[in-house]
Amino acid sequence: GGLTVENFVDRSGRPLAYFGFDADHVEKTFDHYLPMNPLFGIAERMRPGFVVTNSEVIAPEDFRKSEFYDGWARPQGLGAPVTLVLQRGASSYTPLTLVRPDGDGDVPDARRALLERLAPHLMRALRTAAQLGFSDHRDALLSVLADRLGAAVILLNEAGKVAYASA
């Protein structure tokens, strides 16, 4: 499976994390095959918490005839994905896509239901991770700006202790 950020306006994106995919194949072909992803055809439905199987978007026989299947999925032994949208912005969304081995068909109803129950927790985890990441970048940016001011900068926390001091 994988976690990506996908721009549905220009059909571009980048992988954030993935497992069970061939790393060389992802590196060499992600940008070429991502624009062919059938999910871009239902971008308006891709909202946080939305769960969709491949066969709800494209008939399995049509999927198996597609360049996306032939060049991306088949070489890795991948079959029918199930996708959960974790986040959506003005022009992009963040799907978590779990892919079954080629030939195994769509995810069983019980596993889809489990993913739907996990959805709020996974969405919250992504928001928390993003907030923590923003906090890391904010602190680094503050450090660079303070060091370039040419004056000493000392920030205190609520207890009056030094939380930050510039060089």
C-alpha cells in the first residue's frame, strides 16, 4: 500500500510512504503512471473518509486492459486497490491505498468495513503528524529568522523559562 499526495487538477503527486511496492519501480515510473490512475476520474467524490474500491471506478476487465494496469500494477503483482481519502485541499487529496495481490479481486466487505471504522482515527493521525511537522518547520524558520536579525532574541514559555534563544 501507499500514502500519497495527489493533485487532481494537474494529475501529479508524490509518494509519502509505501510498503509492498517495488521501490525501483516506484522511483522510475510513479510520475509516468500516476496521471493514468482511474481515481482521478472521480476526484469530486474524493473527500475525507471516502472509501472506494477499484471496481467501483472501473470495470475489472477494463482495468486489466489499461496502460496503468499493464505498466504499474501488473509488473509488481498488484491487483485491486481499496482507497481511503485521509485529507483534501483545494486541488489535492491524500489517499491511503491498500492493494491486494493480482487475481485476489476486491477487498472483502468485512475488511472494507474495518477500514471505514478506522478512517476517523487515520485521518486524525495524519492531521496530528502534519501539525507536528509544521511545528518542526516553524521552529526551524524562527531560528533562521532570529539569527539573521542581528539582535539577541529570547523567548520565554508560560513558566518564564527560556524556550528559545538565538545564537
